[in-house]
Amino acid sequence: MTTANPSIDQTDTLPLKQKLAKTTAIQRRRAFLLTVPLVLFLLISFVFPIGQMLFNSIHNDKVSGVVPKFAVAIQSWDGQGLPSEEIFEIFVKDLAIAKKVREVGRTAGNMATRINYELPGSRSLFTKSARKVGKITEGPYKEALIKIDKKWANPQVWLTLQRASHDLGPSFYVAAMDMKYNEAGEIVKADELYQIYLQNFIKTMWLAALITFICVLLAYPVAYLLAILPLRQSNLLMIMVLLPFWTSLLVRTTAWIAILQTEGVINDLLVYFGVIGEDGRIQMIYNQTGTIIAMVHILLPFMVLPLYSVMKTIQPSYMRAALSMGSKPFNAYRRVYFPLTIPGLAAGTLLVFILAIGYYITPALVGGQDGLLISNLIAYHIQKSLNWSLGAALGTMLLVVVLIFYWLYNRLIGIDKLKFG
Amino acid sequence: MTGETPLVRFENIQKSYDGETLVVKDFNLDVAPGEFVTMLGPSGSGKTTCLMMLAGFEPATQGEIYLKGKVINNVPPYKRGIGMVFQNYALFPHMTVAENLAFPLEVRKVPKAEREERVKKALDMVQLGAFGGRRPMQLSGGQQQRVAVARSLIFDPDLVLMDEPLGALDKNLREQMQYEIKHLHEQLGLTVVYVTHDQTEALTMSNRIAVFEDGIVQQCAAPADLYEKPQNAFVANFIGENNRLMGKVTAINGDRVDVLSDNGDVLVATKINVDAVGDRTTVSLRPERVFVNPEASSVDNLFSARVEELIYHGDHIRTRFTVCGHDDFIVKVPNSAANSLLQHGNTVPIGWKMEDCLALDA
């Protein structure tokens, strides 16, 4: 292209771009430096732990770490009958070394725990054998080991060991979904007694949905009042909405215990007024009811605030316009006001549901046995049973559920339309 | 007014929001069918409150509002059948333009086919035929304005209220919309009660204008009367540009009032709003009714004035004089060869007729 203006010559464009880049480079660098602390913080406190969790849920080296040579050798076994004498020998020697070295996290006990997850009741087999295995000095190893415990003659033990020798594998997700491997190594439903997680997932989602629904019912009128009241009254109301927000979670939860327990305020009042008898005191806490009441109370502001912020922006003239056009108040409300609050409703619902689905402290304190949610089970595996991989698998599933809901919301309402405040 | 029943009648209306002060003190107004009445006034003068009482969104504290001869004080807004255009248009953002227009028909249970036809007609009326499927946010300010007007008219209301509908538009668009609304009013024979604080808008569009100040209608008259014969100093000052000379009444002779200005000059003015000799008065006259270098016989008042400032406006030169002790006396001097000699600091004779110069309240 020929051009009359020499300054827009092809040869000139590059220097211009470079000049622009040079002049803006300092600004960009400075802007980036400002974000560095946050980026680092997020990396360390968020991205890394979540990555770690995802990794833990599919990675477990408790077998290969204890009996490394065996973990490699067992892979050549075809799964028919028992492994060969050679593999038995490697296993016995590996186990003897592990027993002698006693490296933290790599003891026979660690392996025993790992196998016990999938083969309940097999723990003692490993700990007992580990103690005695040092005495086996020569073959045939197969007979010697079976002599220590005849469970070693059960191919199921070896199949499980073979599977667990893979550091990476889906076995914890299998467990988290109330399933197990059968004798043939196929994934089947776990025994009724062990089916707890899926059920709890469903219960958690149902409770979260119920809590969200109750929050909507309670928050909508409050937010509406907040939006239409004169500034002075609405400020007072706002403080009342936020007050619980500023109070410690623990204090609020224990306050509910004081109010709801069988010897608590409500029951005392009901007995006093003769509504119920002394022996008819209602169990309102340490069960699902307690979880629902306390969580609704705690999560309510998260519903009120987005609703309020949206309602605040709805000009009264919309309703007036609808009325002036002949619409009755309820119809005007339904056709005009309510649709305009949907972004806030959606934001509040999403926020409350996601918070509720992963809530831990309140159900732990007031949930009793049947008010426990999935996060309490995750915490149990992280803190008590120390089955981190299973906890991580459950945590990952929870994360996936949340992401699915987020995706659904985006499809139905559009995340860009959400208004949190 | 003719003897027929007014479409709207405000009778001794008072309104207070806090129980202490009256926002509207004593409002009386009749609106005849087909009339375009504007309530004009500065913000806080009570004009919007009156409109809201008529629409039914605010109850009157005292007095009666009649629509077609019936008291409507206790009729809810949705039963009044009054169309309304709001300041910010109040187009429902979650509905398309066509859905917005169909809304008043829907609540009236108009069959779908007729509804669509009327929506189409209304869109054509405001030249937005192709925009039915759009959301209000995707339209320009002027287009939104047109939709709002169309929506207020689509159910053929007896009366249309407009609450500063052009306030958000820029100047050119505002003028254009003024004509469009005026033409709609004429073509459709609408009765319109219009609220604005913009006097040009009021003068352009209205049959009658009620000038509000401090909760009271200061004057209610046709635009020309309001401009030519303001009844008091507020109206004279609020409508159009106005020169004020302060003084004292020295003689009253029929229509003719002699006024002694504060610096000792004697003026003759037309009696409008003065009662007795000795009263303080504001003498009001329009800048375009003052002549520079007039023939002495053609004017009743003749003074020498000093040129303080000349502002070039193309067709005229806005000139500020000192006269009768006031240094803010504005004259619109036609841009002609004879007047091109005016210079800052010159002293020139200026004069005006008695009938252009009104003696009003002080």
C-alpha cells in the first residue's frame, strides 16, 4: 500500500509500537508489583493446598513406600491363584527391611492402615506378620508366610496389595462413592453398612437447599423493608441484620444451644405455659433441626445483603409505572418488581447454598449424629482417622459439586448478572 | 373556560408530608378535555407532588381531586386509567420494548392479536417500528423517551401525566421531543398535564401554564399572557428574561402608575399589582422592549444609560447598562449598523413604552 503520509510508513509502525511498549512498561510493572503480595498469598494459601488435595485424592504411596521392590514386582502377577514364590520372597525381604528401618510414615503399620481401608479387618495381618517376618531367613517364603497367618493364602489380599501398589489410582474415589472392588477387581456397591458418603452427600445437599429456601423466605421481606424504609429506620434494621455478622460464630452457635436444648429457654417456656409436659420436652438441638436453625441464622445476612443491594437500585417509579398502567399491586409486584430482584436472589441463593454445602463448625457443634454434613466427615478423615486420601477425595467431590452448581447457575441466570453488593 | 365539566379539577388541595409544613398550600386548577396544562416551577415548589396526587401515588392531605366530575381521592392508581410518563421513563428493563408496550394491554386482558396490532401501531406512531424486540437499555435516550410516551398512550387513557419527561435529554433532542409531544397532543386530541422546571419547554408546548412557587400557584395563564402580563414579580422573573427596577409608587392614575426609583428617577408604568401610593414596587420590563436612541415621542420613559458590557450574540448584542441606579439592566440590541457604534463606557439614551413596563409587587 502506498501512502502519502510518510509517518504511517510500514517501517515506522514497529518503532512506534516499541515506543508505546516502553512508555507503558513501567506502569505495567508497577501495577503488577502491587498485585504480587496477593498473588503469592493466593498461591500459597489457595492454589497450592487445593492442588495438594486434588493430588492426595488420587495419590497414595503407603504400599510402594514400605515395600518398594515388591510394589514393582507384583505388577507382573497375572492375578490368578497366588503370586509366585519369587514375589513372596521380595515381599518378605521388603517387609523385614521396613520393620528394621522404621522410617516415619513408611512403617508396616502405615501399609496395614492403607490396605485395611479396602480390606477391613486385615490390619492385624500386616502388623503381626511384620513382627515375625524377620525370622524367615530362607525359602520357601510362600509357606513360611502362610504359616505366620493363613490369610496370606487368600488371593484377595494379594489383589488388594497389587492394586494399592500403584501410587496413583481412583481407589479413594471408589470408596468415597460407597463402592468397593470385589474379588474379581471390579467396582461394585459397598456393603450396606459402609454406605455412608453418598447418603451424606445427598443429605448435605438437601439440607443446604432447605436452609437456602428458608433464608430466601426470611430474607426477602427484610431486604424489601431495608430498601424502602427511610434512611434512619433502614440503618437501624441494617445494624440488626449485621449484628449477628459481627458476633463470633462460636458465641452465636452456643447461644442457640442455650436456647434450644431440652433444658433450654424455649423448652422451659413451653413447659411453663403448659404447652408441653415436663417429660415431653422437644429435642431441638443435636439433630438436624438444630443444624438447620443455627445455619439459617448464620447464613441469613448472606441472603439479605445481595437482595438488599439489588432492591435498593430498583426505582420506585417501576412499580408506579406498572400501577399507572392499570396493573393491580400484586400483579405489578409479580411482573415487575420480582423479576428485577432475580439477580440478587440468584446471588444470595448461590452464596448461601455454597456456604451451606461446605459448612463445618455449626453442624459439628449442634448437629449431633444426624445433623452432620459432608464437611464433618471430611474433617473426621483429616483429623481423626487420618485417611487423608479419602478426605481429599470427598473434598474434591464437594468442590466438583459446587462447580457444577456454579455452572448450572451460569447457564440458567448468567454469572455476569449476579449482584453481590 | 367554557361551561363544560373539566376533565380534572383540583379543589383546595393541601399536602403535607411531615405534618408540620405544607408542600402544597392551596391548589385549585381545572383542566379542560384536550388541554395541555403545564405545572411549572422551581424544584421543591410542589408541582410534582400535585402530579403524584393526581396519579394516585400520594394522598391529598386536604381537598378533593375530581376526574370527569367524580372525586378520585380514594381510587387506587390502577383504577384511575391515567397514563403516565416518568422522569426516568421507568421502562421495565427486563422486558423488550414490545413487552413494555403490551403490558398495559395485558393487564386489561386485551386479546393477543389485538394487542400485537396495537403495539405495532404504537411503535409506528413513535417511529420505532423496528425496535420492538430490543431491550430498553439498548435504545438511546430519545428512543426510550418515545417508548415511554407510546406506553403511556397505548391504552387510550383520558389523561396523560408527564413528570419532567425530557429532563435527561440533551438540548437538541429535548427541543425535538417537545415538538413531537406537542404534535401527538394535537393529532390525538390528548389531555396532558405536564410538569417541568424548564420555562422554554412550558412556553413551547402548553395551552396553559400554572407557575408554582412555595406551594402556591402564582399565576395560571396562557404562555403569551404569562410572558406579556405577569401578575407578580416572581412570575415576571421566572418566565423569560426580565429587568427589575425597584422604587416607590408616587401616583396612581387609572392604569398609569408613577414610580420614583430608588436613585431619584421618575418612571411611568402600567398598573398590575400595586395597591396604593407609597407602596414599594418592582418595575419589570423585558430586554427586547427597550430601545436604544429612541425618538423621544415614541417612548414614555427616556433615560441616559451607560454601557457596561457588550456580549456578541450574532443576531443581537446583549448589552448591559447602568440605568436608574441599577447596573444589571440588560437590553437586547438588534445587530444593525446604527447600533454598531455602542462602546463600553459610552452614555446613550434608552427608552421604553409605558405598556411594556409593569408595576408589580415588591
